[in-house]
Amino acid sequence: MTDFPVRIRPEIAALPAYKQGRQAGSEAFKLSSNENPFDPLPGVVEAVSAAGAFNRYPDASSPRLRARLAERYRVADDAVHVAAGSVSILYQLAQATSGPGDEILFSWRSFEAYPGLATVAGATAATVPNDAAGGHDLDAMADAVTDRTRMIIVCSPNNPTGPVVTQDAFDAFLTRVPGDVLVVLDEAYAEFVTQPGAVDGRRVLAAGHPNVVVLRTFSKAYGLAGLRVGYAVGDPRILSAARTTGIPLSVTAAAEEAALASLDAEDELLERVGVIAQRRDRLAARLREAGWDVPEAQGNFVWLPAGDRALEVAAVFEAQDLIVRPFAGDGVRITVGEEESLDRVVDVATSVAPR
């Protein structure tokens, strides 16, 4: 749309809206949005059902959830910020740190919301290509830091390609980043990581890096994608600045109750996460046997580097009621879903494998 009734910022008018993974019909497997295929645990459903005072505003700061998370990370309550999904905190941090003339730096391809958050803040997105294995080239990212850089995003495991950043590489990277530049470690899929030596946000924070903020979410491993709750841990002064840019009262009481109940049931939830990780490893191995060069998968998804064939390959999957997520010109991301979907995914992937 270009014909607006009022004056819209040109860069916003040209910005594509965030593209959600396509919904699936009742007979199809939805493997497009990295959702948890398991239903919420009964205790979570009960907690949400009990939060029925919809005529009242929730407590704006989600204090009970912040307290629980602060205890986990061994920080003060004000070192935790809760919002409606970790992506909303990314937007808040971008607006708190960056504006016209500034740069937000990240690896590409990575989470598709990253370019948009720079544009919305009025800043410029500065990208560094992924390495040959589909992960972050942190040396090249450090080389790309300039006096205009205000915020750097490191996504581990990287969405949509799958590889992690190692702890050693991240520690070395921080020594090259100026201390007044915000580094956001986006760990949306951290619970699924099984690779030894992967970066751990808790370890980074414990080492005392005041310019690092760690992001986590309840949408993926905890299965609360429909309730929108995520959190950041970091220096209280940075998080306070982020809060000032956010929409007040965005985390509902039901979302806070669900997150608390999920933490109470964490052992069982993490058993489910273990099932998904094991399922992921089997799927990745079978796809490699079928001829696909699948990168090291450490989230709850696998990546087919289909390049210019991405849309064509995704269409073949969708024709077989497997709704996947294509990224034109790059590849296809497939969420690890129900066990019953695996054979069908492999069959279709085999039929369109590189020759």
C-alpha cells in the first residue's frame, strides 16, 4: 500500500509486516512457527482458568514472576523485565538504545524480526553474513562494529538455521565489543540445546558484563506461545530504559499465572523438551541421509538450505499437508512437531532433495 490518507514515515511504509508462519488445516501438521507440539500441562490450564478477573488490570510489572526468575538467575528483582514475548523486549531495547544515524548489528540470516526493529527505531540494520555452517561469524561481527553501533543481537541457537554460539567464542567476542554498546543474547530456544560448550546466558551474566542483556521466552519450550510472555535479565538501568518504551500492562494476569505454573512443572516440561530434542536429532540425521546439508540443529527446528528453490520446496511440503516456513532465496525451516509427522517430512524432503 502506498496511498496513505496521512503522512507515514517512508521507511515504515516500505517495511514488510512481520510474516507469521502459515496456519494449518485440521488434517495438516503445522510445522511453520516453532511451536511446542505438546498441550500445556493440566496445572497450567488450571492456573489460567483461575485467573478470571478480566475486568481488572494486571499488575504491570508481573512481580511474582519477576521474583521467581530473579531467584533462578541470582539477581535482584529489578534485574528482570517481563513483557509480552521476548520479541517485544527486543523492540523496547532497540528504541531505548538506537535512533537515526545509529546501527543495530546482527548476523543474517537470523530471526526475521531483527531488520524491522531497527527500522521502527529509526536506526539502520547492519548485517554480517552467517558463516558456512549457518551460524554466527563473531569475528566478522566484531570487525563490523563502528562508532555508530548501539546494539548487537546474537541469536543462539540461531533461528532459522539452528547452530549455537559457543561460550568461548562469545566470551572472546565480548572482549572486542566496546563496553557502552548493548549486546543482546537472544536465547529463545536455549532449553533445547544439547551441544556441549554452547553459550549460557546465566554464565555470561554471572561473569559480570553490564552491557549484556539475556532474553528468554515461555513461548517455545514452555508451550505458552498463545499467551505471550517473555523476559530479559540484565543491568536494571538498561531494563528500566526498555520499560519506558513499552506498552503498559501488556502482560496479562493469565500469562503470568501460566508462566508461574510452568515453572512449578518444569521437570515434566523439560522431559518433553528432551523428547523434542531427541526427535530433532533423528529428523536431522534422516534428512542428511536423504541428501540435505542440514546445519547443526540445536533449536526445535531443522533447516533445509534450499536457496533459490525455497518457495518451490515449501510448496511441495504444503501439498502434502505439511505447513513449513520458507525464506525466499535462502531455505526452508521445519519445526519439529508430532512424532507422526516425521516420516512424512522425510518422504517429502527426499523427493525434493538436491541432486
